[in-house]
Amino acid sequence: MSSNALIIQGVGIVVAVACALPGVFLVLRRAAMVSDAISHSVLFGIVVGVMAFELEVGSPFLILMAALSGLLTVWLVELVIKSGRLANDAAIGLIFPILFSLAIVIINVFARNTHIDEHVVLLGELVFAPINRVRIFGASIPEGFVVMGSILIVNLVLLLLFYKELKITTFDPSLAAALGFSPTLIYYGLMTMVSITAVGAFDHVGAILAIALMIAPASTAYLLTNNLKWMIILSAFFGSISAVSGYWVSNWLDVNTSGTIAAMTGVYFLLALVFAPEHGLLARFIEATQRRRRFAVEMLVFHLFNHENTPEQANESSVTHFMEVLNWQPEKITQTTNQAVQTGLVHRKNGQLELTGKGRQLAETVMAR
Amino acid sequence: MDIIEFITSIFTSYTLRNVAMGAAIMGGVSGALGAFAMLRKQSLMGDAMSHAALPGIAIIFILTQLKTAAALFLGAFVSAWLGALLVMVVVRYTRIKADSGLGLVLAVFFGLGLALLSWIQRSMGANQAGLDKYLFGRAATLVQDDVITIAIFGAVAIILVVIFWKEFKLICFDVDFAATLGFPVRFLDVLLTSLIVLAIVLGLQMVGVVLMAAMVVAPAAAARQWTDNLAKMVILSALFGALSGSLGAIISATARGLSTGPIIVLTASAFAVFSLLFAPNRGLVWDWLRRRRNNRRLAAVRVLEVLHDLSQNHTNPQHPHPTATLQATLPSYAVPVTLKRLESEGLVKQPTAGQWTITQSGIRRTYQLFNDEQTSSSPNQSQEVRA
């Protein structure tokens, strides 16, 4: 493995973990699309910074400007929502395209010859990570490591400092407010984290990958655990393996690395969507089937119990009779009676069904429910 | 180019006519369907689905090497529709909420699309230039065949909306009621979503994948401010969409180097912002003015009341009081400004500068205002008080 390959994957992992930290809270707070809005309107801050203030690409002030334009978006969206004229999603859908469009028009008109280009914004190219280097303490370090590493550390410190606050405002905003935490303050704090992460990621991997790394690994983790700490760890893990596997796939097919990593986050999500133990589609399907069968057996047992020791018992207990009474299809009758016999709840006698002791017990518990 | 020449060129220039017509149809269709999307709280569905269209465009191109509008429409439609389906499945069967589902589909599909585009660029070379326009839109590339394709698909979408008008109205406002009436709610849901996908796909060539979502949101957001009636809202939204589509496309086609998408989106957003601020009834500016007027009236009443009380409590009713005393009594009102205003109406006066006392007409006005307030706060006129 060449050192370039190591650097690209390393930067990818750093970005993935930095994105996963705020991403988990966005997903839990149903604010995932805000990351989309922020990642797009960050371009506005960058363009204004470069055009109006003549900042260099990569300057810390430019990162600040861009992060501020992310916060501007959040503030404008909140303003529209508070006015009561538009719903949450419509407000987001109205505001960020305005800022993004403005940015592109400015680029079109004033910056046709500079190196800012709307395509770079979205596409990003992780492959350039080894080329851009900065010197720190005499050592030449890839810029992506420095920028994204700093952002990762900031996110990590903020998360550790405000873990309790983030947790309580996420899961129970009214309790948080009652206890004296300001949900608004924490919300804007989180959005600042998202903005800074988006800006850094923007420059090094492209906006789309930043969105993918914030939302997809967190959603994958959400399908696998009910514990917040584990959700954070798992989403950092899925982000990282997406970065590494995405790099190798893109290398193999010779395609855009950022796009491939974004696609890989989707692959892991799909796997979790289908196979997750508790919340996956397969598990839910199996559970629903089992519940349906259990319910059918209980119905059967209950029906038999109801008519036990009555004059109609013989008639009510015949297999053919269930078809009309319980409105069951023949296959369902066969399957349910077989299951009931196998589990020792009933036994067959002259084409009729009779409850066993165990079956009677079950019927009694069902009745007591 | 002067304005007359410009207007005649819209009717005579081949490119401009195509662009204006194509964009008008596109804007109209996405406006009309955007109104439904907004009412169903699916405004951001458009964002996700327009991004989700990208891999479809790339795959169709790889498979067929065709760049005709119709072929690429098909690819875009299928891929965006799959994205919408995935969002529906995720939201319906897991605990993941709509916003995460949308964001996920948006980023993952778009990432896949970018990877495929870069593959096309590397292995098919210059051909990719034609696909580039799908990112931010290029109106000038529109040819007559494209306009015809847009018109046909747009007409299909609008006709279906008219046919299923009652059903769509019902599922927009009360899905449960629609289900109890026996309407095939799931089918209608999928049909309406498919039509929204269709509207989005129609605009991709002009507005681009990244900003097409705005064409679903902005005209509807504008129309919503002018009416509470669904039919009026859909028609208005279509009008706003068509207008901003053609205006934006024409502007960008006449100026060199402008991407079409952002210009169309800014035009549509201008309609939305104007409507939010100035629409009758719902306009925020009217709200603000009304609130300011009420605040002023309230401050005037309170200041007069306090001055009146003070004059009653003194042996000399004309005993003056400094501004600071009044401000301390009424901390949440802008007392100095209010005093100046009352002075100009002759309701208060300053025997010495900065010392205030109420006049005879001020006392009369106090009683009058006090009575007005009593009547206007009675329950049968409560809607007056709301503002």
C-alpha cells in the first residue's frame, strides 16, 4: 500500500468520524435535512469571503465565514418557521436554494477565471489529499489531516463537554427546558458543529460526501442499537469502513472517490436495513409472521376452550368447521392445527381436536388477558 | 439589446422561444405538483428525488450512448422513483424518520451518480460534456424535440391531476378519512408521488439536479400566501412556476456564462419572498405594521392612564412629573417617544422641559380610550384583539 493510499484513507476516516459525531444527533432530532441545507449554503460564505474580502482558499477566516453562512441558513429557516407561514421542510427547501443560487451566480459573473468552481463544491476529490500539504513544526503534513483533524478534535471536545446537554435536549426537550438547559442554545451549538464540519469536509471531500457521512452511518447505527453511546461509536465505525472500502472500490474502477464513498455508506445502510437483528426488514417480517401464527394458535385454542363440555362441542371442534367460524383459508387451518398439535396444545381424535392440559392452560391465560 | 428588440426576439429567436416555452411548461408542472407536495409536508421529497435522478441519467447513457431527452428522462424517472420508493419503505417499516430517509437517498444516490459520471468521463471522453448540464442546468441547449418531450410528459401529469383531483385533495387533507371511504390510499399516494417525480425529472435539463427541489417548494410557498383554497393555490403555484421558469431561462440564455438553474430558482424565490412579505392577510409586513400600531395605541393608553392617575393623586392636578418617573412606572413601553406623540396631539404638555402633565383633552381621551378598550376586549369581538 503506497503512502498516498494510506493518506487518502486516513483523511477519509478522519472526515467520517468528524461527521458521525454531529450526524447522530441530527438523525435523532429529525434534523437530518438541515445538514443538506447547511452543506449547500456554505458555498455562499466561501464565495463572499473570496470575492468581497479577498480571503485565500484555506484561510481560517474563510472557514469562519463559511460556517457563519451555515448558521445564517439555520437562523433564516427558524425565522420563516416562527413566522408560521411555512412548515419546517418547506422553509428549509426555500432558504438554502436561495443562498446556493446566489453563490453560483456570483461565481458565474465574477469568478469565471478563478479556481472556485461550482463543480468542486459538490464533487470534491479526496484523491488530491496527499498533494496539498502544510508545514507544521518542520514536518510536511497533508492539509486534509490538519484541517479535518482539528475539526474532529473540536467536535470530540464539544461532544464530551456537552454530552449530557445534547442527550437531554435531544430526547426530552421540554424536560431539558424545565431543568434550565436552553434547547435553543444547544441547537445552535450543534448547528455550529455541523457548519464547521461541513465547511472542512466541503473543501476536502465535497458537500455530498459530508451529507452522506453525517446521515447514512448514523441511520445505519440507529437500526442496530438503542444506546446513544453505541450509536455514536457504530456510526463512526460505519463511516470509517465506508471511507476505506469506498477508496478501494473507486481505485479499482477508476472513478470519483468521494462519490464512491457516499455510495458505500448506502450499501452498509441497505445491509442493516435488511438484516438488522431487531429493526431490520427481515427481522420485522419474521416477527410479524410469528406473531400472526401465535395469534392463530391462540384463537384456535380459545375457540376449542369456549365450546368445551357444551352440546356443540363435537361440531365446533371439527377441522372443517373452522373454515366458516374463523374465516380461515384451508392452508391456514392445516398450518395452525399442525403447529398446535406439534407444540402439544391439542391432540387429534376422530377428525376432531381436543385440548390438552397445556392447551387449556394457555386458553385460560389468553382469557385472563 | 433594447427592450422592444428583446421582446420580439422571444417570438422570433429559435433558441429563446424554445427556452421560454420549455421553462414555462416545466415551471408550471412543477409548481402545480409542488402545491400538493407542500400540503403533504413532502417539500423536501423533491430535493431528494432530483438528486436521486442522477445515477439513472448516467446509467441510461452508459447503456444506450443516447443523449436524447426522452431516453434520459426515462433513466432519471426510474432512478428518482426508486429513491422515493426506498424513502417510503424506510419510513414505513423502520424507526428512521422521513428527514433521515430523504437525506440518505439524496446523498447516496447522488454520490453514485457522481462516481458513474466520472467513469463516463474517463472511458467515454468528451461525450460527458452533454451530461454536465444536468448538475446546474443549461437552458440554451434546449432544442425543439426537448420542448416537445417536456410538453407531452407535462400534459400527462396535468391531465392525471385533473382526473384524480378529488382523490388527491382528499389524501392531502385527511388520509385516514380517505381510507375509511374506501379510496385506494396507497395507490393514490404512489401515483401522486410518481407525478411529483415526473415534474422534477422534466426540469432537470434546465434547472439541474442540485436546485430542482426549489422549483417544487418556492412557487407553492408563494401561492400558499395568497389563498386558502386548494384549486386557487394549485393554479397560482403553476402560474408562479411558469412565470419564473420562462423569465429565469430567458435572462440566463441572454447573458453569457450564466447557469440557468440558479437564475430560475432566484426568480421563483423572489416571488416566494415577496408573497411572504406582502400577500394580503398573510403578509408579514402587514402583520408587523398591525402589531406596531397596536403597540403604539397600547403605549398611548397606558401613559395617559398613568398621567391621569398621577394628576388625581395630587392636590394640584397640573403637577408635572419627569419622564424617568413615567418610564419607571411603565418599564416595558417606549415612554419618551409616546410622550412626544401625545404632545403633538395636544393630549399632554410640558410646563417645564422634561416634566409632563396631562391636558383637559388628554383626560377626555383617556376615558374614551379606556371605554374603547373595555368594549373591544368583550368576547364577541375577540378577533379584533388577536393581533
